[in-house]
Amino acid sequence: MSGRPNKEQTKQLRELAKRLGEIQKDIANKSIDEIKNYFNNLEGITSVKVTLSPLWKKKAPNDMNKIEITVEY
């Protein structure tokens, strides 16, 4: 998405924001491929970038508070 989101995109962003806690729980302890697959199955998601830190980590942390989700439009 570029510029300001349209009405439909705004609606989708609001729905996503409401579910962030649930999403964090769903992706906890998942691999990069599992996380990408999860997001690609959500309505309105056009691309996903997953970064784990430190680089040698193979899965997201179990602690939801250590999972950061950034939404770009």
C-alpha cells in the first residue's frame, strides 16, 4: 500500500490491530516459514517480512512480550 489507506484498508488495519495479542500468541515459537504462512493466510496481507534476532534464532520467542509486529501500508 502506498499513501493513505483507503476505506477498506483502514477497516482491515483496525481489525488487525484488534487481534494483535491473539496474533502474537499464534506465532509464538513458530519458524520463519510458519509465521510467513500464517500472515499470508490473513485477509488484506500483501507481503510479510520476518526478522528474528539474534540471527541464529530459528523460531519466534515463546514470550508474547518479546514479539514485535510492525504494520506498513
